[in-house]
Amino acid sequence: MATKKSNNQAEWWRRSVVYQVYPRSFNDTTGSGVGDIRGLTKKLDYLKDLGTDIVWLQPVYDSPQNDNGYDVSDYRSIDPMYGTMQDFDELTAELKARDMHLMLDIVVNHSSTEHVWFQESRKSKDNPYRDYYIWRDPAPGGGVPNNWQSKFGGSAWQYDEATGQYFLALFDKTQADLNWENEKVRQEAADLMRFWADKGVDGFRMDVINLISKDQDFPDDDGSIMTGDGRRYYTDGPRVHEYIKELYERVYGPYDLITVGEMSSTTLQHCIRYSNPEEREFSMTFNFHHLKVDYPEGKKWELMPYDFEALKGLLSSWQIGMHEGGGWNALFWNNHDQPRALSRFADDGRCRVASAKMLATTLHGLQGTPYVFQGEEIGMPNPNWNEISEFRDIESKNMYRIMVEMGKTPEEAFEIIAKRSRDNARTPMQWNYGPQAGFTDGTPWIKVDERYPEINVKMQREDPESVFSHYKNLIALRKTEDVLTDGRYIRLDEAHPQVFAYARMNDRDTLIVVSNFTSEEAIFTLPEAYAEWGHSKLELLSGNRPEVPVWGEQLELESYASFMWIIRG
Ligand SMILES: O=P(O)(O)OC[C@H]1O[C@H](O[C@H]2O[C@H](CO)[C@@H](O)[C@H](O)[C@H]2O)[C@H](O)[C@@H](O)[C@@H]1O
């Protein structure tokens, strides 16, 4: 296991900021109501102006779209809904012209059941593709082979009449898990990535890649809610590091790619291994622990106010642990699977602007590579929907049905879906205050948030006080302030009930971030050493309130105030 610290801070992507594009909801140029690749190409100047230099494009391959593209039926194609291969080639050319980079989303834990591999595999037990997937006989008394649960609800096993066996599907029943024990599958995965690398992409975001190695005994789990659903037998599984090292040898290394692994329910120790350069696996990892601090006992489909201390503790332990272990964090508050952080951890109403800036400053001061999910940079909140029929996401629809079947009233189930649904993040990008927020000339596949007349790109781009301008400043700082890349992290707030405060320190400079996460004024006592230090060498790098606290031991912070200072050495 890698515990040796890597001091290589030189890789270019350690100073980059990634922009995540959910293409369905980004920009529609055809009037179909669904965003497309040409729509993204048209907005590259916007992303460049923001200062982001890598685009993570979510799946645009052929797909039945049961899970919005995470169910791939042909890994070497472009779904006509998004355009053509020529559109894709234009996108890569336009990115290169702007000195920007492209990361594609690769989904190889599973494929769609419409993929030709699965269509062949299900035909007979001796089909050459049978072992591309995970087939098991029914349990001795009949029924599913074990009690593993799908992450989208129900059993993880699907019965197939044709051969009288079950196949494993950890997500939707149309997303069949690939069998990574099979060398041919591993070759296929490497080959399809080579295909895209040869087309000039710069890297990959690897979907739930830490689930690819399953315990081959397929034991029953204890059945306890969430933790007993089988995940211990396939998360960071027995051969996962071996498989990823193989991908590195076959593709990532030879093409010098930037890679980020999405690590579902992972551990710090595994993420150090996945992302320490000496291990030759990934460039960096996503983990989700800080986004589960409002799950009572880990249960996603129950509500509670978020645990602020847990949030700070988790972010801090990953900062320190990854730094010491030589790993590298992908930093994020938002993505296409999460409700908007603004609505979850701060105030998306009266203090929306200050809140959005506060969250941004808090995250962009940390060590790692920050990711901005479309709309975050203008402070888009969760939409306030009233009907279950407004939701589109398969997970949300399944879980609503299951919760009602299990005895919740429709109103109770709806309240949970409204807070937790992935659709909260998937509403169309708000470009301007024209019809459909400028996203489409047609009918959008999912409703535009009704607040678009006051929350949109057009109004914010030229406004120096906007959320957009705040992000632009933070992103620019990553290029100019070395301490943001290499500074070690020191937590300063010692369990303050309102404030999250930390320092970053390299051998020259010290950076200090202080954020009030509440609607009440807060007083924060700065550790003496820092309070005395400051003064002459102190410089304010970012702030979100006109009243900048007077530097000293006691910092007075307005509601949702957040400031970043540097003390130059
Ligand atoms: O919540 P975790 O157990 O830590 O898992 C992280 C996320 O994993 C899944 O997301 C990804 O895979 C899905 C299937 O391909 C796809 O639907 C999703 O869009 C991907 O990002 C899971 O669906 C998420 O809810 C978890 O947050």
C-alpha cells in the first residue's frame, strides 16, 4: 500500500479547475428540448471566460437513456440526440484552439442491456459473450442468488427467462454489471478508451469505478439498511487496484491522460492508493462522505438537518489524510447526482448570493482540483416543484414508488424526493431571461426553474458583484497563488457552531479562509499566532460582504460571510 508521500506538485491539472457539463441540460441548438454537443461548443468562450480549463462531458454515447446515458449501448458512438461524431470532433478542435482539455465520462462497471455484448450474452450459457456479465443460478430453494440490493431500489439480481439464470445489475435493471474477472472485458474497456484517446481526448472520469471487483463468493449481506445491502462485497473489492493499474499500463500512462475515479462509498486509505502517483492508478478521486452529513445513520431516503460538525470534520480529515498520503482530491459541492449544495447547506432565498459565494470560497481554498457543476457558478438553487410528475430521474421515481409501497404517505414520500432527487441538479442551464432561460427554442425535457428571470448568466456576466464574478476571481487565484496547490491544511475553528475556518501553509505563504455557515452573525476567535502575524503582510483575496472584518483576534462575521486572506512570507 502507498503511504510514501508524493511531492510531485508539477502536474498541470493540479492547478486546473474542471467544469462539469450535463449535456442534456446545457444548451440545445436544435429545438429538441435536449441539449447537444454543438450547444456546448457554442459556449466554450463562456467557460474560458470563467477561467475553467478542463471540461468533463457526461455520457453522450448511444444509449436507451434509461439512466440518462449511464446505460451505454455502444461505447464508440454519439447518440443522435446529442449530434454526430463530426460535432464531437469539432468540439475537441475548438477546445484545443482555446488551450482547454476534455475529459469523457466512461461507464464500464456496467453496460446497457441493449449493448450487443449483453444481447449475445443472454442468448445461451455457452455464448462467447456469456462471461462478459455476471450470471448466477437461482438460490437452492429458488429466487435470487443473494440478498444484494440495487442502488436504485429492489434486488440487484434480474431473472432472465432465456437461460433460467439471474444477472447482476447494481443500478437500474437495464444496467448489467460487466464481469471484470474476464480478461476479455478488461481488454474491451482498455480498447474503447484507446479509441477516444486516439481521437484526442485528454482524460476520463471513471463512473463508479471502485465497484468493478466483486467478491466471487457472492455472500449474503446482513440486510441492515444501507450498509447491509451487499456493498461491502463489491466496494473497493479484492482485485480493484490490480484492474486499475492494468488500465494505467494499457491506456492512462501511454497516453498521459488525466483521470478521476468516482469512488462510491469508499475509504480514505483506498483513495490514497487510487490517487498517489507512485501507485500509477488515477490522477484524483471523488468521494461522497461530506455529502452524506444529512443522511440519518447513512439512510439517503430519510431527512434530517445537516450535521455541520460532521461536514467540517470530514472535509478536514480528507484534506489532511490525502496530503499526508500523497493522494489528490477532486473537490466538489455539486454534481448531477446531488441536490444543489446551496439549497442544502446554506440559504437559497434571501441570502442566496452571499451563500453561493460563501460555499465557493470555502471549497476553492482547499487542496485538490475544484469541479464546478453547470449552474453552480451563477448560484442556481433546487427548483421548488409540487408534483411527482415533474421529476424525470429513474432513481427518484423508483424510490418514490418504493417509499409509498413501504407505508409512507404520498406527501411524506414527495417531501423526501423534493429534497434528495438528482433532478434538483438537472434543470436546464439558465443563460438569460428569455423564454426557457435561453436553453431551448422547444419544450425542455425537464422544467426550467422558475427563478431564471433573476438568476441567469446574461445578468451576471458583466456584474462585478455577481456569483459568476466571484467564481471567476477564485478560479483565477488557483493559477496565481501556489499555496492553493501545495499548502498543507490546518483546521482553525475547533468545533465552532457557526464557523468553518482553516489555514493553508507552504514554505512561503499562509492562506486563511473563514466562513460563517449560518444566517446569524458570528464571532470567530482567530488563534493568537495568526492574529498577531497578519497586519502588514495581509492581503484580502476574496470576500462576499462589504463589511470586511477588522483583522485581530476576534473576527465579526455577518450572516454567510466568507473571506480568504493571504499572509505573504
Ligand atoms: O453515494 P455513493 O455510494 O458514494 O455513490 C456515488 C454515486 O454513485 C452513483 O453514481 C454514478 O453511477 C450511476 C450509474 O452509472 C449513475 O446513475 C450516476 O449518474 C453516476 O454518477 C449513484 O447513482 C449516485 O447516486 C451516487 O452519488
